[in-house]
Amino acid sequence: MTKILIIEDEIPARKKLKRFVKELDSPTEIIAELEMVRTAIDFLKQHQPDLIFSDIELLDGNSFEIYSQIPVSCPIIFTTAYDQYWMHAFEENGIDYLLKPFSKKRFQKAWNKFLWYRNNSQDVNHQLQILTEIIHKNFENKNFKKYLTIHKNNSVYFLETREIIIFKVDEGVVFAYDEKGGKHLLTETTLTEIEKQLNPVNFFRINRGELIQKNYIEKIERYNKNSLTIKLKGYNNYVKTSQSQTALFREWLDK
Amino acid sequence: MSESKISQLKTQLNPHFLFNNLNVLDQLIEEDKNTASDFLNEFAEIYRYVLQSTDKELISIEREIDFAQQYFKLIQYKYGNAYQLQIKNKNSMGYIVPMTLQLLLENAVQHNLGTEEDPITIQIKIEENIAIFNNTSLKQIRKPTSGRALNNLNEQYRLLSKKPIQIHQMENEFSVEVPIIYQQNV
């Protein structure tokens, strides 16, 4: 059953579309007939049709305003008397553009296009969806720390993560070195704990004991066949990538 | 008075009007052949009027009123009772720039959102002037309009009668007053 939404403000045009839809061979259900930009936006917030027939010039505005406010994932067949919008229509999810008045034959052609689109793109769509989810999980939903809280004596202060050149483990305690030359003792006891809280685009664990920030890299030199030496701005010691991290480090630099 | 200037200013019927109405006709043919035939004849008359009026500077108020009523019928085929028209005619002597009322009706529909529950009523009153007014329900999302059509019309009246069009925009009402022209030189 194909769920169809009709967005059309003229009564006869709506009736004609419904008639053509009913005469199709496939099972269809018209889930709503809407005539305004405003009601279409409200409707699409809650419902997911399989196909939209959409007029362009509506009583309260232009239907492209709907699609700019609500991302629609299903295909749209535009129906309009205006021929100047077709470019814009295909920038949206438009798969066809029916110029009024249109014949049954022309309508059938648009419908066939929809069927082809549906049968051929489901796999691709599904994969895209999975990919999008992964990206969201990894980047958008994660709140990386902008500040670390540092406890010193009996007080607490904030340290901005973007000012940190390097985190370093020293005899079981973790220190952060900032660009002003400050050295801060952290409450976290492992680098792994800290790494999880920071954006992996900016920070990288070059070896078991050192986690550095990309912005402060001043110079990279070859140390031997399998590792690199790095000079960091505002930090006097050279640091070195471990053999196992070198290849990943190179990849990270390009991100 | 430069005739070429006036012909330049003449408003043209929106070209998509034709295609939209052919689409209406297509549906009416399916529903009821008599209605379809009526619609077709009305539409032909409207088109003939539009074509004829492009050669004319002025037309009698009576003819323009007939035309406005026919034009409005087409709107009602499309939108049902969401828009309504009332005409109060006390003086049908005199002349008017052809397509004046059509333009003002089109404007009223374009700018105001009428629904079956909350219709827009457009009234035309003919006294010393022709006044067209309607209750307003401005569309939330408004198309950027240049107001060129109205300015064009105003310019034609200025050239023909030295009297400008008056436009009043109030909170709940919009009105336009158009002068009646008596000296006939058509």
C-alpha cells in the first residue's frame, strides 16, 4: 500500500489527482489532502508518506517553503501550471514535474518513475540511513568537553581544553600542559578516561603516555622507519609516536 | 497623452491563468459535461474580453462589472466559498480602465487567505467612485510582490483622468478607490 499525500489548493485539481490515483493498478491510500503551506508543515512533522503530489503556488505561499522547513525523505511529484520552477523542484526530492493540464498518460509516466525509484533506491536509502546514524552517534550527539575541572588544594578551577598542548602520564598521574606554560594535575588517572571526553578530530594519543592536540603541532620529523618525532608549540620536549600509532597518526593529520 | 505609454502600462492576464483553467476544465469534463461546457463558454468570453480590452483605453463600467463577475466565477470553481463577491451598483454610467476590477480581485485573492470557515468577502460599490474593499486575513507567508500591477494601474488613471487611485490599508480592511471617467474618447 503506497501512502500518498496530496498538497493542492484548487478543488478541481485535487479531484483530478484523486481520480488518477484511484485508477492506478497499484494499491494506494491517500493519507491526506492539504491546501496550505502551514498545514503541510504540521502534517509532515508527524507523518511519513511514501509519495507526495505537490502543487507549487499555494494559497498561503510557495510549497518549497514546506520542504525547506521539513526535511522530506520521500519522492515528490510536482504538479503546476508554472514552468519556471522545474530547476528548483529537482533540487528538492522532486522526481517529476507535471505541467497542468496533464494527461492520464503523462501522469502514468510519473507514477512509473516513482515505482522505478522505489524499487531501485530502497537498498541505497537503507544504507544511507545506517551511515547517517553512525555519523550522528559519533559526532553530533557526543558532547566533547570544552573545560576540565581541576582540583587544587581546596579550590576548583576550569581549564579550557583548547588551550591544552599535551596530556602526559607521569608515574601514574596525568598532567595537562597548557599554552601559557602551566602544568595541571588531573583527577583522572588514565589517559583513556580523558581521551573519551575529547574530540578525536583535535586530540590524538601518539603513544601510551602522551595525548597531543593538533593545533599545537609545529614540526614533524622522521625518527626512524616506524616512528616520528613531533615538536609542539609552547612545549619544550620533543615527543615521539609509538610504532603502532604512527600510521594512524598520519591518517589523523589529514582529517 | 501618449497612447504608446498607456499600452505599455496595460496589465496582462497572468499567462498561467490559461493553463490553470484548462486543468479545471479537464476535471469538469470528467464530472459533468454540462458544467464543463458552461465553464468553457465562460472562459472563452473572459479571454475574448481580455484580448479586446488590450486595444481599448476605456470600457463601460457595465461591461467591466460583467467581466468581473465572470472572472470571479472561475475563482469559485477553484476555491469554493473561500472567497465571495458582492456588487452594489448604484451608478453604472461612465468608464473605467479595462481589467481594473480583475486586477483588484486577483490582488485580493493573492494577498488574503480565505477558507470555507473564514471566507474573504470582496465588495464592489459604485457611487461617485468605484470602491473595492475586503476584510483582510493576510497570508502569513507572503510572496514578495512589487506592487507593480497596482502602480501601473495608478499611472494609467493619472494619464487618463488626472485623478489618482486611493489605497487604504487598515487593520482589518483593505480598500481601493478608483475614479470614474466620464469624458468619453474611446
